[in-house]
Amino acid sequence: MKGQNKLFFAIIISLILGVIAGAVVHLQYPESADGFSKNIKLLGTVFIRLVQMIIAPLVFTTLVVGIAKMSDIKMIGRVGSKAMLWFITASLVSLLIGLALVNWMEPGKVTSLDLSDTTSAVEIMDKTKEFSLADFVNHVIPKSLFEAFATNEVLQIVVFSVMFGIALANMGESYTKPIIKAFDIAAHAILKMVGYIMWVAPLGVFGSIAAI
């Protein structure tokens, strides 16, 4: 059995075990349910944080290496245009699917919540503001690469990576070859880490489902 198939079946088994474990605690030990839920949920938190940890360096190294190895600027432009087209298309499709489902299924309709009392959502409402062009620019253009890495601002990392990769592609190979090789090795090492992290997914699924 291939590794991907093993991982898939491990996730399914963890899902079932999570349902069983959560149901047993909920029905047989209701007084311990809250504590069990808070502690077992940490398994899911660990997995999510591991994934978040790997996103920024993975995007940065793979983009820089991929673009730096393209010596033809026209090729870079074509690849960049196609990537942007895919990004915009995927975003629009996701929005359309979300809008269609929320209007069709109307989630929360049967809960009969009192919408006049918004005290529980004050924090969210205070942080929510109208979207503007200035906000878009600030969100896309990084003022510091380290800040973008620290906050996992993927679009900012993409912008810097593309510019850095283009700069390397336009420099002499004798200057850039050691740098590109180092980034290439780093990218392969990070991809290997991704493989390790994905094997934590079953534990994350088990913890999240059991907690619910």
C-alpha cells in the first residue's frame, strides 16, 4: 500500500475513533467532558500550528528557486500571468460556491437567535471595517519580509519572492548559482518536513473530532 493511501486510511480510522471516543466520554463521563474536550483538542492545535509553521518558508523557497532558474524574462511573465489567473479564478470559484451554499442551505436559520443582542460579537464587530484600496495595498505589499513571515502573510511573501527570484534570474550565473543551490536544498528539506507533518494529520483529526 502506498504512503498516501496509508495516510488516507489512517485519517479515516482516526475520524471514526474520534467520534467513538468523544461519544463515550460525553455519554459515560459527562462531568469530565469539558476537561477532556479542552485537552484532546490540543492534538488538532498542534497539527494546525505545524502546518502554519511550514507555509511561509515553503512558499518563499519554492517560488524563489522556480523563478530564479528561469533565465528568460518572457517565460517568467507567462508563468506569472498564468499563476495570477489561476489564483483569481480559484478565489472567484470559492466565493461563488460559498455564496451559493449559504443562500441554499441557510445555515443558522433554525436557531432563532436574537440578533438585537450583539454583545457576544462586539470584539468581532469592532475589528471588522470596510475594505479599501489602501487596506489592499497594505495587505499585499510587505514593509518587512520578517513581519510577513511572522504573521504568515502569504501574499506579501509571494510578492517579495517573485521580485527576489526575478532579481536573481537577471544576475550572472556565477553569482547566483550558490544561492539558488542553497535555496533549492532548503526547499527540498522543507518538502520533506511537509511529509513528516502530514503524518500528524490523523492525530489532529482524532483530537478535533473527539473534542467536538
